[in-house]
Amino acid sequence: MIRTPDNRPKMFSIHYHRQCFDTADDCPPRAELCDHFDHVDLMTQECRRTCNRCETVSDQIECVDKVPTAECQKKKDKCDLSSMYDTMSQLCAATCKRCCGDSNERCKLMAELGYCSNHMIPFEQRKENCAKTCGWC
């Protein structure tokens, strides 16, 4: 489990932009009008990307054990037992590495470039960075 310097579980922040583009061809030369009072509505409508008005969506995934981590560590050998899989996944998600998320905001692009199947990068590193995007959870 990844922890912060003060030993708390790391909170992954995932940021991505919805599809964002300019609908007019002449946006870059008109960029100075993005914040002009008389033009802000039109520029936001036509030049969303140039004016940096793309929506950003953020998700947060907290990866923690629901019972004391020391208890989960004692039972870590049960993480992959079929009879205990669901229980351990619910109670000891961090210890059993069942948390799912991307810790790198560029995972979508990285996946398109073959990151998920690149065996030159250790699997654990790829999973830690882009587990959700790569479909490993």
C-alpha cells in the first residue's frame, strides 16, 4: 500500500478532461478576448480549449483497510483464498491490493501508446499507475 510521509493511506487524485475543442478556426488569434466582458460568452462557446474553459472531472479513491491494518496484515495469507476473497476484499482492500484507480492522470494516453501491455515496465508499476484504465480491477 502506498502511504504518505506521515503514514496515512495515499489518496489518489484522478483528473481528466471531457472532450474539449474549439468550434471556430480563428480562436488562437482571438485569445485576448477570452476574458473580455463583451466577448466572454461567445469565446466560451466557440473557443473553449483556447480559453482554457474545459470541464475537469475529479475522482478520489481512498485506499484503506476498514479494520485495523495490523489485523489485515495478520490475515494477509487469506487474501486470495476463494472462500475468503469477498470478505477480505471488503475489510482489507489496501492490504490485499484490491483498491482500483489510476494514480497517473495521463493513463488514457499512456494506454493508447501501449503502456498496459509494455512488458519492459514491471507489472506492479503499471498496475500502481493505471490499474483502472488497463482493466486490472
